[in-house]
Amino acid sequence: MSTLPNHSVEANRRPAAPPSVGRQFGSLFCARPRLPAAVASPHCSAIMSRLVLLVSGLTVFTAQVIVQAQLELAIRIDSVPIVSVRGPTGTVTQVQWTDEPQDAIRWFHLGHVELLGGDRSLTDLGWSSSCFRCYRAVGVPSTNMVLIPAGTFQMGGNLNDGGPDELPVHSVYVSSFFMDRSEVSRSLYDEVYQWATNHNYAFERLGLGEAGHHPVQGITWFDAMKWCNARSEKEGRTPAYRIGPLVYRTGSEYPSVDWRNGYRLPTEAEWEKAARGGLRGMRFPFGNTIAHSQANYNSRNDYAYDVSPTVGYHPSCDGWSRACTTPGQYFPDNGYGLYGMAGNVGELCWDFYEADYYTSSPVSDPRGPPWGAYAVIRGGGWYEDASMCRVANRHYRFAWGGDISSGVGFRCVLP
């Protein structure tokens, strides 16, 4: 990580080095329910035999390890694990859990902890349904961003219900990064926009939005990149996008990217990995079916996986309008703690669109074709059907003509 040290906090009961599960994470801090031997599954026992630390029911674990950020992680188990974090005042951490420590991408969001002095705790209410869970705490820029772990995932439409541009399904390694939990809101966009226009930035559009806590939309691809730079500069970060040696602040030009610094648009691969939320082979961020209780989209009877009991636009919609969005955190988040990765507004990515890109794309951190006419859009919008909301769906719009859409927004990532 270039903007933050990797504050991965772990603990083990004995000084012996644990088995390696990834350079980033080291040893694991795990909790196991008290189960009779006959109940514990072979899968559970086999994995747990490779772990250094097991915490049984009602055991109070007191060993703590202080790492580079002076963060401490501890756990106690009453009926469920309670994970406590301690560290310097002002530090923001994200606590994550996994039940498959051998799989680097399956670290799921438990919650954020903003340290204000003393211990801060999170209770894992979902623990009882699993044979064990391991925990870690990672430093994050703010409570509005989450860490997407490094690792390999299967990219593309593996369920034979998408277009040919989603094929072939292929393995892609994506480095870790931070991502906004929600699409950029209208209020945040306006705040940064006002700062930017007072600091030598110029935009083509003002941006639209039904309310401050709804996603901004109706902006151009180039304006989104300039806005990312303005957000970086406003926070004292090095901007990611440049035109030659200059920070990209004006015009509609295709910039270069400093991948080590600053806010930017996600690549298409980063977006899909994040949207899947650690799930394997699923159609949506939350499973294989979709309904209005999970996403803001236009439900129809065209697809068996669209199981919404209400048909048409989302019930919160009062009919066709300029936009019919929902607030950024209106629906449940996915496994990585991200909101709105299906429906509401489509999301701009960095990549140029190319229909057959998957046939020759790099296997590690792909960043799209070097040139093109169209910018990739992912996620589907409030007016689009269930098929457009699938995590593998690839859409696009013209990049060069100031093209705007009332159903397209964006979210930012940090390295």
C-alpha cells in the first residue's frame, strides 16, 4: 500500500512461526465453537490442524501482538466472538473474518472501528453458523472505504447467461486496494467540486443527483477522473492522473495514471472482483438471484433468476423521472462491505471497452486496452433489468464526446 502501511493485526499463542497463508497476513487469529468430535466436519478439522491458534468456546484469549501501527487485537468468546482493537487515537481500522484461511480473497467485512482511546469492540453475530472463523484488523483511510484483499478470482460470465464479451472465464490476479463503500454521493461530489473550481479545475458538467445522500450521476468519464484528482489534492494526496508532467485538471484528454498514488476509477477487473465480494461463481454480489429487497433495478419476467415479487421499477420509485435512485447504503452490503454493486447507477471504470479483450488480457492486474472509443460501465442502473446487474455484465458508453447518462455514476479506489 502506498498511502497507508498495511496494518494487518494478528495474534498467536506460541512463538513458533505459523504456516504461510499469504505474505500479507502472516499468522491468524481464529475462533472455534465448542463442538463434539462427531460434529466437527473433516473439512473443518483438516484446516484447523494447520492453524497455530484455536480459541474454544468460553476461552478468554489474552495474548496480544503489537505491530507497526501499535494496534492490538484481542478476542473473547461469550456466546459469540467479541473482537477488540486498541491503538493510537484517530486510527481507523476494518475488522475482517474468514472461514477459509487458505483462500486469500475470502476475507469478509465485519465492521469498522475508529479508535478514540481505549478498546473498541465488534461482535460477530454470524459466527455460530460456521465451524471456525479467523480475524484480522487492517488500517483503512476512513470508515467510508474498505480493503479489497489481493488474490486470484475467476473473471467473466461462468453461468452461460451473458454475452460473448464475458468470455472466456479466466483467472485474474488483482493486487489489494481500497474502495469506496458506496458510489460517490451528490453531497461529496458537490463538496469536492466547489473546492476544485476554486483551485484551477474545470468540468464539463455539474453532476446530477436526487438528493445529497444519493449517488451523483450525469457526469462525463473525463470529469470523473478530474474529480478524483481534486479529491486527492483536497486531502493532501498525490493525484493519480496526469497529462504529461501536469496534474490533470482541465479539458477532455486521455491521461496517464500513477498507479501508486491518489484516488482513481477502478479497473474493470478491480470492479468485478470487488463486486463478487469473495463469493465464487455467483451471478450477483449476494448470490444467484435478485429481488427488489436487494437492489434498485427494473424487474421483469424475462429471467428465472429475477425473483422479485414486485415488477417494474423499484417500489420506492414514483414513476419514470430524470433519475429514480436510492440512497447509497439503502440495501445490504456484500461480503467485502460494499453497497450498491448491483443496480441504482452504473459505475464508470478506467478501462476502454473491447468486446474480445478477455481472449488476450493479462493474468495479473489487467488495465484494459491501450486505446478505444468507449469507456466500460459496470453494475447496471435503476432503469435496467436484472441481466444488466450481473457482476459479469459489461456495458459501455462513448468516451470522447462528453457523453452523459442520468443512470451512470462512479466510486473511487486508492492503492
